[in-house]
Amino acid sequence: MIGTLESYEKLKTYFGNEKVVPLYIEVEDGERLTRALAREKTQKEPKYAEMCRRFLADSKDFSEENLAHAGITERYENTDLEDVLEKICKKILEQ
């Protein structure tokens, strides 16, 4: 499931901390912007201001403080797809 930190907190409350394992996949800000811009350019009517608003909102929502508050300590850096998938699969199989 992909979600916000708020949805993660609600899942933990409902199912219990031991039943929910976060897999936080992180992408460097410049790469996130590059990918978002490439996606937006493919739209019939690109909305660049909205793209920027979403980027800034995500940066705030997933701040270091908010991640720490949610208890998320492990991160998976998405620089190489096969590498990150291997690490995530390993984590899932450990559970």
C-alpha cells in the first residue's frame, strides 16, 4: 500500500504496531523534481504550479521530524530499481 504518514499511523492504530511494517522509499529531491517534470510535460495541459505545490507539500509531510515521529527509521533509496527491489524483497521475506 502506498500512503501518507497519516495513513500509516492510522494503519498502526487499527492493526497494531507489530502488524504494520513501513517500507519508506526515498528519492533525492532533484531526481523527484526531474521525474515529476517529465511526467507533467506529457500532459495535454501541464500544471507546473500544481506540480511544485505537491512537491513542497510532500517535502513538508515527509520531513525528518515527521518520519521520526512516525517511528520510521529504515529507508530504501531508489537510485537503482533492481537494487532497491532486492532490498525490499529481502525485508519482506524477513517478516
